[in-house]
Amino acid sequence: MPVRTARRRSLRGQISLPGGEFAMGDAFGEGYPADGETPVHPVRVKPFHMDETAVTNARFATFVKATGYVTEAERYGSSAVFHLVVAASAADVLGNAVGAPWWINVRGAHWRRPEGARSDITDRQHHPVVHVSWNDASAYARWAGKRLPTEAEWEYAARGGLTARRYAWGDELKPDGRWRCNIWQGRFPHTNTADDGYLTTAPVKSYRPNGFGLWNTAGNVWEWCTDWFSPTYYTQAPLEDPHGPQSGTARVMRGGSYLCHDSYCNRYRVAARSSNTAESSSGNLGFRCANDASGSMA
């Protein structure tokens, strides 16, 4: 459902980032080969703005109220929910995802009812919106006078000014024994001890911001980037402001989610990347927006 008109460019809730050159990619050899996190390569990005947090349920609700937008999960009638949190009748449970049986296709699951028809977001206004596809995120960004970040912008911003570090805060997952991001604890996918305080999403200003003032660039929810995905793109990416391949079948996702665990999805590392088709949605997939340093939106 397209949003036909773009609002005037807006920097609301955004942080100004200086841009510059950084080493993009996995310097530790910990990535999955199919994700294409290597070679590490120099990238230079121009100054830009980035949302300090993922887009919240409250902000997305404002967008929907203003435009009447209907998300793809709502139009398709179902979306993917993690098996431990399904809140729906047996009739609404449509089956497991092939190869990932912990994902359940639930009728009636969407951004307002993230676990199914028996759930709601009344007490989650400041949590990240989920069950948004790339197409949904792009529609919101256009309405908000913003855009989705490029993958290079996202990694530069997520690093927070640190050089060649594993995470947004350094190389140690739990400095001083404290969790710094919302990821899985326990034995995936059946036991989550929720030591970090959250079984699913956390409020967008949980933990600590990184060196640039951005919150939760690791874990919590995956975030869409504007780029098409290719596992070989880093072998040919330009130095200046890369925007990804010219075409593809899936879009880049960054940051990992509350389901990531080193035994299954070690993608809360700052260099980690993944992808999904533009119409896909799930209970751990959200986004944040970016903006050029100056100029107007097209």
C-alpha cells in the first residue's frame, strides 16, 4: 500500500554523524561464509543523520493513523512468531517454517498484535515496532521525511566511532558482567533464562547508547537497510558511499535480534549481516531511519 506523498525532510529524533572512513567487515573471522562479511575493506561515508533508536510502536501508530497504511503482514493475514510466545488460538497456528521450526506462521499476527490475536502493544509503546517488511519500512520513512540507511551507513553508525571492534561497545560481550544488548540467554530455541530482562523486545532506550549516541545497534530487533543483498558484494564495493548491488532478490538486515545466540545466530556482532525478501515480516524485524546531511527529500 504505497504512501503517495513524502513529507518535508525531518531530522526529528536523529543524531548528526560526521562520516569518514572506516574498515567495514568482519576482522575476527567469526562470520558465516554465506553472509559475505569479508573481505574487510575501507569505506568512506559522507556526513549523515541517523535515528537514535529503532522506530517505536507509538511512532508507527502515528504514521498509520495519518495515512491509513496497512502493513503487508495485515494484508497477507499472517506473520512469523517465535514459538515460545505465540498468543493465538490453535486454529490460527498455520504451521512451522521449513528449516526453522521455532518460527510459527500465525494468522492475525502483525505490528499491533505481535504474538497473535490474543496479544497487543498497549504496554509496549516504546518498544520497537515489529512485523514490518522492507516495503512497510520504506513507506514509513517516506512519510516521515526520512529514508532507510545504506548498509555502510548502518555499520559506520553502529560502530559508534570504535575501530575494528567486535561489538558496538568493544570486544567483550559482557563487560563487568553486565549485558549490553538484548539477545538470547540459555539453550536456543527452547530455554531462555531472560537474564538480560527480556524474552522478546526491550524498550528502544534500554542498556546504553554507543559512542555516537545510538541505542540498541546490537540485538533487540533486526533493522532493514536500503541495499540489495549479495554475499560477494564486499569483493567489489566502491570506497565512496556504497549503496549495494543494483538488483537482487533480498534486502540487507543488520544488528541481530533478541533471538540471536552464539550457537545459532551469532549476528549481534557489529559486522554481521543477513537478508530477507522485501515483503517478509516477523516478530523480531524492525527498522530505523536515516537522512542526508543536507538537502530535501525527493
